[in-house]
Amino acid sequence: MQIIPAIDIIDGKCVRLTQGDYQQKKVYNEDPLEVAQQFEDAGLTRLHLVDLDGAKASRIINHKVLERLASNTGLHIDFGGGLKSDEDVRIAFDSGARQITGGTVAVKDPELFEGWLQQYGSDRIILGSDVKDGMVAVSGWQEKSQLELFPFLQDYLAKGVRYTICTDVSKDGLLAGSALDLYRQIRETFPDLNLIASGGVTSMQEVEQLAEIGCFGAIIGKAIYEQKISLGELRAFVG
């Protein structure tokens, strides 16, 4: 299983929100590159980079941060947050993203999202499938759609999606554990889908459980920043 540390960006700084609430923001480092290099030094090879300013503005904002991280590390960066147009996606890939994640756009403009799948291929486009009370959550989790998670995944699997990042919004940023039962159910229902678990991962025991479930990856954010999980432990896991 891939360990995928997360960096969320507001005003060029490395922050974390609680349950997507911009009023519950904590700045962990003024320099995202320093954080990314620490991850790389620990033997991690991937990074989940989220443009929270972009998510709010519905267009890419922090592409210069992406470019700086991609140019100064060898990390495989998946980038998301506010990608709502062909131009946004082009800028993200030109700035060094290896994959991009689209969530809200997959709900609100499926033809556009499907166009990205066809143009760039299913290895480079990740479906964001954030969930709140069983329904797909959009617009930075501020809005619950009318789409149930499992039919949503089934539909996009049929359209060629191979990767999804699934975040249980109720778990995110609380350090209260991840949605293990939900991830088991997704893996059993869609064994061909590369499932990346996100939200609430708090301990190495959980990391082991997610690996046992068969997740392709686990995104870990606040647990690293709050030192619930050490980079040394992650180094040992990936080693």
C-alpha cells in the first residue's frame, strides 16, 4: 500500500482544516517545500497536494507551489482543489502534477470530467468521491449532492475510472479513526478500483488495517503534523 502524505495550501502555506472548515485552520509550516522534502527524506514517494484557495475560488490558484515542489523533489504529486476547466488541468500538469483529482466537477459537469479521462487517460485522473452520510459531498464539502456513493462509483468505473480518493467527511481532521467499514465495503463491491483512503487516519495500526483491506493508498495528514504517526514509522512501513 502506498503511503501518501498530504499538504494542504492556503496563502502558500502548509495548513490543515478540520472537516473542511476554513474557520478551523491551523498553519503547520510557512514553507511547503520544506515539508515535502522531509517526506521524501523519509523514503516516501508520493504526495497529495490540495489547493484550498483554489477549491474556494473554483479555479487553480497555487500552481506555483505545485511547480516548486515538483521541481525540487522527485515526489509523485497528485493535485486537487478547484480544478474546474480544461485550462486548470493543463496548468496543473504543466506545473508538474503526475495526477489530478476531480470531485465536484465529476458531479456537476460529468462531460468535462469524462473528457479529461479520454484526453489524459485513466492513470492520470483520480475521481474524488468524498462522502457525507452516504451521499457524495461537493464544493469543499460544504454541499451534499443527491448522488449516493456506490452508484456514483459504479457509474464512473464503467466510464473508465481506475483511481478514487474516498474521504469520509465526518472523520477528516479529527484524529478519531478512519472509515474502515466503508473502505471494506468499497473494496468488496469494486475490487478493480484502486481505492485511496483519506480522512481520520490516526495510528500505524490503522495503516496496517487499511493495507489488509487492500487499499491502494492511504492519505495521511494531521496525524503526521500532530506527531501521532512519525516519519520513522512510515519509513519502516514502506521499507
